[in-house]
Amino acid sequence: MVLDETAEITCYKMSTITPPANDAGNPSVPRLYRLGDLLEDFASDAAEAHEAYQTGTARGPVTGFKILDREISGALMPGLHVIHGGPGCGKTALALQIAACCGTPALFVSCEIAPLEIIRRMAARVTGTYLGRFKTGELAPAEAVTLARRACESAPLLALADGTAGFPDPAWILQQALVVKGDARNILLVVDSLHTWAARAEWGKTEYETLNLGLAELEKLAGALQAPLVTISERNRASMTGGGLNAGKGTSRIEYAGESVIGLNYADEKNKEADVNGEIALTMRIEKNRHGSKGKSLDILFHGAMQRFLEG
């Protein structure tokens, strides 16, 4: 086959299409590249990756679970990451622990749990104090405040956004995230949960349409920040105990949109009681992973009374 000479010359002279000046640097504006146009950015990225490898430092927010971080290429990559699990598996506790320990600025958008309850849960995890003791009144106020202060000091880069009273729209979240990020190179955004947040948008659509619109907005947020966004998904009834890649409730976009999909399951569905140490054996399964292997399961322990996850 002989190529048309004019078409070949036109292709050769094609330059990178860039957005208008007022949209420069806006990741939401489509751009067209020749492969060679990407080499400079590729070189910078390779240099950063090599430096991180040599120094043993993460390139972005980490989960704090060594095996999981290794499987996802060392850190949470920019884009959407989904956590799903059955009732009582500690999905919120896991997301909050990741946000508090990720090593970068983080914004936790809570649409289900009030800020003071989040501090109680953090204080339980950080100080080893049973969560219930913060609620019964048995702790003297001064002691309770001291424990809460320790929790706050353990996560100086974490900020909370209260979405329990009103809908935190995407533009508002982006604005707050940029404030939290400041001059830092990375930030982690957590939305708890996808279904509650999308439902409060009152877009007036069916659940399917509402969730798809919500996922699209979360993807845009991650793109605008060039950062990872972790969200919690409810499970559909058919997958409540078994989990799986398509366990997300309401739409298949949950698994298709995710850079990674993490499923939490009881190690023994017939025995969900805590052991003598107060811990429940769970498995954390990597259902999807665009940056490494998938299908790997990690043994973890969840202490509900202390809101703490440990690698098993």
C-alpha cells in the first residue's frame, strides 16, 4: 500500500494541539500529542521514579500496608480508588486510617459520620483506648481531651470536610482540597461514601444515573488535582458476602472507573466474632489494579473497638 504523500507531510507537520491560554494547565481540557512531544515529561517522570526507588521514598500517598503499597507500585496513583465490603468490615475505619497515615496532606470528606465522631475514632486508634469509653462519660473531660489532642497531633496533614449537614459539591471540594494541599506536591482525597455523597447531590435521576454522574465528578476531581481519590462503595445484595470486582452497588462504572478496587471480606463468613484480643480476621483482596498485579489477597486484622487495622 502506498501512502498519500500529501497526507504524510500533513501528519509530519502536525503540532501539539494545546488549550486556549486561559485553560493552560487545565487537565480537564483534551489535548492532542505526537508521541515525541511526551518525551520531556516522560524523562522527568522516569527521573522521579528512579530517585524514589533509590531513596526508598514514596512518590505519593501510601496506604500504610506494605504488601498493598508494593502491589500498587509503591503509592496510590492519581485517579479513582474504590473500597467495598460487607457490613461491619470497617470500610470507613480503613479509609480514615489511610488518610491519617498516607504521608501527604489529605482531605477526608465525610457524608456519613460527624466530625466529632471521627476524632473519637482516631483517638481510639492512636491511643489504644476503647471507642466506647469516649461515649459513656467514664473518661474525665481533661483526659478525653488529652487523648483527642494526641490523635490530632498524630495526623497534622489531615483535614476533615463535614458533608453530613449539606451537600459538598465538586467545586467546593476542589477549592478546599487546594487549600489543604498548599505547596505540597501531593494530596489524598477521600469521599465517604460514594452512594451517600451522590444521593445528596439531588440531581433528580435514577440511582444508576446518579451514581454514574457522581463517579464522573469524582474522576474530574482526581484529574483536576492530579491526585488519588479514595471512595467507599456499598455492595450489591448478590455480592454482599463474596465480594468480587463487580460487587459495587448500582452501576458497573464503579469497577471500570477505578485505578484500583479493594474488597474487604471476613476471613470466615461463619464466624464474624472478634477473638480474645478483640480482633476480627479479614482479607483485603485487590480486585482490580491498573498499576500492578490483581487478585492478591492480604490477611489483615480489624479491631473494631479501637478502629485499628493491622497486617496479619
